[in-house]
Amino acid sequence: MLYSRLGSAGIQVSRLSFGSWVTFGPQLDESKAAKLMQQAYDAGVNFFDNAEAYSGGEAESIMGRALKKLGWRRSSYLVSSKFFWGLHGSPNEKNTLNRKYLMQAIDGSLQRFGLDYLDLIFCHRPDPNTPIEETVRAMSDIVSQGKALYWGTSEWTGAQVREAYQIAERHHLHKPQMEQPQYNLFAREKVERDLAPLCKEIGLGLTTWSPLASGLLTGKYSQGSVPAGSRAALPGYEWLRERVLNPSKLEAVKKLEPIAKELGCSLAQLAVAWCLKNQNVSTVLLGATSAEQLSENLKSAAVAEKLSDSLLSEIEKATANV
Ligand code: NDP
């Protein structure tokens, strides 16, 4: 496993990490989740991603119980959570990054995890109804209180991250250290155009999500149907079903097949390896529902080494304009 600094921070994250969105709860119970976490840890993964909103808090509880059972040294791994949507319906408990919500949210999260502190915490989305300064002060205070080590954002624009950084700098607060954007062959704009300058200017680290576009890039949806047991078949994920069955994207995935064949790898490995080639990406967050998927995806680093400039431009051509 290769490790990378989280942007300019000293902390090192494995370039492949493991997340719990959709999977922990609806697809994996505590025992299966623990098995996959151990498999990832054995392969050198040191970062496990989570969020308050995943399965209404259940993903954090499952991960917390799994961590307890696994008994790893706390200093050997990083755990994250993300706050914004909330778990309850009243005005200061949902869709906000105000001070009251954030202070409650971190405590609730620590309780569900059964941990004393989290390593990384993210503002899960921007909040147009709270001044950025209020959010920056609250996130910085959480770090000062020792409840989290680093704070960052998820799906904020470059301009919003820059503003937060400048406020923190002006007031000598803890600065946002990382962003968590979507990044895959079908979602490139944010990472490559909007956030790239900030990686250089302020040392922003990136923990990127959905490297397989929820499985679309594995080819599992290429027949134009949804295999039973896949996340797009879950009740409540109808919106995702439409996305993974997008005809022009399915066409592009077919065009990637000969490239994967030439490299002797699977489509999933090709797609993850492509993300790893971007040196601004500190870690690529993997998702998996089985040991086979995880084992396949964890072998992507070796494929990244074989991705020459000419193969990269073939990949670009296959996925252009979709
Ligand atoms: P992917 O795009 O890699 O999708 C993972 C899913 O694809 C798996 O759960 C599995 O679903 C399927 N899959 C994975 N590998 C294979 C394989 N080799 N062959 C066939 N199918 C495969 O990543 P995620 O969307 O899960 O995102 C990764 C992590 O990023 C999340 O867990 C979360 O921590 C984070 N995230 C953050 C967000 C944010 O807003 N900050 C948003 C979304 C994710 P199945 O078996 O059900 O088909």
C-alpha cells in the first residue's frame, strides 16, 4: 500500500481507503462489515470513512462496534464523519452547519462510534443559510477541544473553500485541510478544474468518492439492467438506478473494455487506477459489498503503475463528452 500526506498536513493516508455509504446497514451487517474492514486493514488501508447521515446513524454505530471487536491500536487508523443533513427534523437539527448543530453532531457521532475523537470531520455540504465564519469557528473549536484532529469540507466549491481558509487564517483558527469531492471518469470537473489550484496554493488534500460511479464503471450494468443485490436494486435508490443505466455512459464503459483487456485488468481496477494517477488525490475512497470486490479493487495500485500517457489518452477518448 502506498501512503500520501493529506495535502500539506503531516498525517498520512493510505492511497486506497474504505467507506461505508449505502453498504453499512442496508447491505452489510456488523459481522460482514468487520470482515471487510479487517481485509482492508490487512492490505494497509488506514482510513475508514463514514457520515452521520449514512443509514440514519447506523453506519457509524456498525463501524464503531466493528472497531471495538477488531481491537486495532487507535493510533494505527483514521476514522471520519461528516455533518450537515442531521438525524432529526427540527430547524437546528437538519440541513445546517450552524454552531449549535455542529456541536451536537460531533458529540452524537462520537457516542455512536464509541470513540474519544475522530481523525477527520467534514462539512458534508455547504450551507447557504449560515455565515461561513460561524461554521469555520465551530469546526475549529471542535478541533481545539480535541474531538477531531483535522476538519474539511465535502462538495464545496473552490471559492467556498478558499473563503473558509482565509477566514481561518485571518483569525488564527484551524484551517480546512481537505475536501471530499466526487471523482471518477464521469465526474472530473470539480477535482481537475475547481479544486486543483487550491491543492497547490493552500495544500488542500482530497479524499475522493465513488471511483466506480456506484458500480457503473465495473461494467455490471452494461446489459442495461440492474443485477439483483446491487445497490441500484435497493428500495429507495431509484434515483441511482436511472444514473447507472444512462445509455451514453454505458456506451463509454464498453469502449473501456479493450483498454482493460490490454492491461490484463478488470474495468473496476482500470477506473480506480485512473483516479490514483491524479497526484492531487490523497486517497481514493473505495466501497464494496463483498470480499471479492474489495480484493479486486485493492489491486488497482499495480494497474496505475502500468497506465502510460498513451493509455490515459485512450481512456480520455473513450469517456469524452458523456
Ligand atoms: P464506488 O463508486 O466505488 O461504488 C462502490 C459500489 O460498487 C460497491 O458498494 C458495490 O456495490 C460496487 N462494486 C465495487 N467494486 C466492485 C467490483 N469490483 N465489481 C462489481 N461491483 C463492485 O464507491 P462509493 O459510491 O461506495 O463511494 C465510496 C465511499 O465514498 C463511500 O463509502 C463513502 O464513504 C464516500 N462517499 C462520500 C460522499 C460524499 O458526499 N462525501 C458521497 C458518496 C460516497 P454493489 O455490490 O451494491 O453493486
